[in-house]
Amino acid sequence: MALINAQATMHYQLITQQAELEQYLASLADVPLAIDTEFVRTRTYYPQLGLFQIYDGEHLALLDPLTLDLAPLWQRLGRAGQIAILHASGEDLELIQHEAGHLPNQMHDTQLATAFLGYGVSVGFGALAKEFLGVELVKDQARTDWLARPLTERQLEYAAADVLYLMPLYEKVMAKLHESGKFAWFEQECQNHSARKTQGNDPQQAYLDIINAWQLGRRELAILRELAAWRQQEAVRRDLALNFVVKELHLFKVAERRPASLRDLNELGLAPIEIKIHGKRMLDIVAQAQRSEPDSWPEPIRRLVDYPQYKAELKRIKGMVEEKAKACNIPPELVASKKIIHQYFTWSWRMSDEERARSDKPMLLQGWRHELVGHLLAQ
């Protein structure tokens, strides 16, 4: 297959006026829509949308979110029966959920689709455009400032290419997926992927994500739980990345050492700006947590690797997964990454019967994964 250089002139409409957006959306064909986003996320908790790309196979538009109200776009994407085509959709879905308050009605991710065809779990768009379409994409604008205005012609062409070639890639991949007999599995996984983006983060559970939290005793964990919950809520309130509120390591040190004064915080190595803005609040949290009833303190965190059966069970499940994945020509990591296996262990070992009855089953025991390997786990 001869390679085509994607630098050739492409036709797109840059939309900056609300009337133009309304007119464009009204003209869209009733087909799956290829969409993509360009955003900046350096210091913020949420991604900041800089450009939205959309293509129906006939008309390609670049929407400027700095001048437009995108509510009509979100309404169109949420319409019954509408499919949104994305590649590596994770951050795009997070952005849409935050901006619109809901996700597209239905999502098809070409990265997930090609994983079900045996191409690996995280193959980039450029590699797939080259493989399926013979198109050589120049990926040189990803880290540019998408909030700057005016956007350069090169930025606009780069953004347009991502949806221009996504549509034909999608069509080719869908045809192969239907031939493979794995389309139903793919649709389930797209639904799972979307559902995870709508699940809120419980601030009271944020301490479990702090590295080395397992080293702390119950009193210190009670402090860390309240500190981590406060930091997450503060990050959301100020739209500031977690580590720009207080660094994770500093949060751990405060919980571990239980400081009682600003001088103590300084001696722990906290940044002067952290102490200036949040020092008194953190000291109040430490004092309140220490006064709380010991019965309310979290139980010690037992790492999964510390369970005696961990190594043997991990090896057994990995072996089972590799055998089944190879037979279906899909990557073992798609079936059961270490995170997915750990989720199953947590549900099996850490939860009581009552807790398991109240909670959702782990991913290995749901849908296509249960069909493939989950039903074998108890054997």
C-alpha cells in the first residue's frame, strides 16, 4: 500500500459564530459522527477544551469553544440512536461529561475495536491510519497551546486530520470486527468504558489512592482520610490539579507525623506556598481527626500482595487469561489487566458476604469477560 502524506490541503469549516454552529448541526447527516477534542490540562483538575472536531463523512467542522455555547452540540451527541466515534476516548469522555453533564448517547472507540482485532490495547491513531489507510499523519501539534488565539493553520489542519481519517478507519475496523464475531463484546466494552466515566470519585475513599498509605496505623489513616478528602474537594472547587493544592508526598507526611504547628509543617518539607495557603486548615484537620472516636478510624490497609494466596492465584488467573485470549486473538491485557485482576481479588478477599451482595460484581465476573474466563475462576 502506497503511503499518502496527510499534509495535503483539506477542507474544513472553522466555526466561531453561534448561528453557524446551529446551521452546521442542522446539516449533519443521520450517521455515526467522528469526533475529537483538543485541550490543555497542565494545572487544572478538569481538562480545558480548546477545540472540538466533528465530521459526518461529508462536512468537517472545527468548533471554537472559546466563542461558542456548545449546548446544542451536546444535545445532538446525546440524541437517541446517535453514535459518537472516538479514538482512545478516555479523556475526551471525561471532558464531555464535565462540560455537558452527560456522555454521548453511544460511543464507539476505534482503539478498543482494534484491540479486539488483536492489535494491542493502546495502539495510537497514527499507527492505525498508516496500517489501515496508508496515510502518514504528522503528529507534531499535540502539545501546542490549544487555548491560544488565533490558532495556526498547522494546528487547524492537524486537528481536522484526526476526524477526517477517523471516519474511514472506523468503517474498515467495523467491517473486520463484524467478520470476527466479536462486535457484541466490543459494544459491551464501549458501554463499560463510558459507564466508568460517569462514576463520581468519593472523597472519603481518596486516601486509598495515596502511595504508601498501607504503612500507616489507624490513627494516621484517619488523618490521611480527612486530608485526602479535603484536598480532592479543594481541587474540584478551585479547578486545580491535586498536586497543585498539596503534593501527595506532603499529605502523607502530615498524616504520618501529625504536626501541631506551622513550624512543624515547615520542618516536614512542605512548600512555603502550601503552608501559607493551607497550613492552618491542614492543622485543623489533623487535630479534628485525632479527636475523633477510634471506632471511626479506618482499618489498617492490607495490601493484596500480602495475602498468602496472592502469587499462586495471580499466576493461575494470568495463565487462564493468556490461553483464552490467544484462542480469541485478543491481547491478554484487554481481558484482564493487573488492575482488573486486583479488582477481583479485592471483591473476593476483602469484602464480606454482605458487602459483596451490595456492590457491583468485578469486571471479570461481568459480560464478555465472564463469558470468556470469569465462569472458570471458581474452579
